[in-house]
Amino acid sequence: MSLELDFYAMMVQPMRDELTGLGFRELRTPEEVDAEFANKSGTLLVVVNSVCGCAGGIARPGVALALEGDKKPDRLVTVFAGQDKEATARAREYFENLPPSSPSMFLFKDGQLVGVLHRSDIEGTSAEHVASRLKEMFEQHCA
């Protein structure tokens, strides 16, 4: 790995840690994505992470706020757009032909997509808005 790639990986690590610190499991390969989606039981929240400002200032803090509620998905996973490109591309195949969007969030229940927040639902809003939208999804679909 080049020094430039090492430096970039180091700069991105805190952005990864924000989600893994909340209990998210990173999916870094297409095989890991397929294995996660093979489990169709329960609820699954997939966050497509990003280095953009709306990810850092709105999306990731919004997810953290939403997970403070009583109802939460059974499983939390994340892929990192622009970093783990093959894993992100594979995850997007499960998003029912929706256009690529990062950051974005997808809630699945028993293998079916039941809720989506695209970048257009995040950018220009607030962490509290994102948390509210996620909590509504969790209330409706999570135990």
C-alpha cells in the first residue's frame, strides 16, 4: 500500500468508527454482503457511509440519535461508498433498482426493503430530522 493510500485510510477510519462504535458491522467484500443478505429473518439496517459533509454532520449523527430509541433493528451493517467499492456495489444490488446514493439508509424486514432514506432525504436537513425519519421506520417495523 502506498503512503498516500495509508494516509487516506487513516483519515477515513474515524468515519468508519462512528458507525462501528454504535454496533454496526462493516461489510467490506461482496461475499460479506451476500452472507448478510442471505439471512432474511428480522430487521436489518444498512447504512451506506460516505466522506461527504452531510454524512458527517447529518447522517451518522442522525443514526446515532435514532438508535437511542426503544425500537431498533435486529442487525446493523454498513458499507463505505468510495472506499469498499465492490462491497458497496453488491449492496446496491439489494436496494431494488434504486439509484446509487451516499449517504443513504435502507431498512429490511424479513428480507424485504421496507424503508429508505436517500441522500436527497438527508442533505440540507438535520441529524434530528434523519433520526425522526429512522425512528418512524423502526417504530413501524422493528420489535
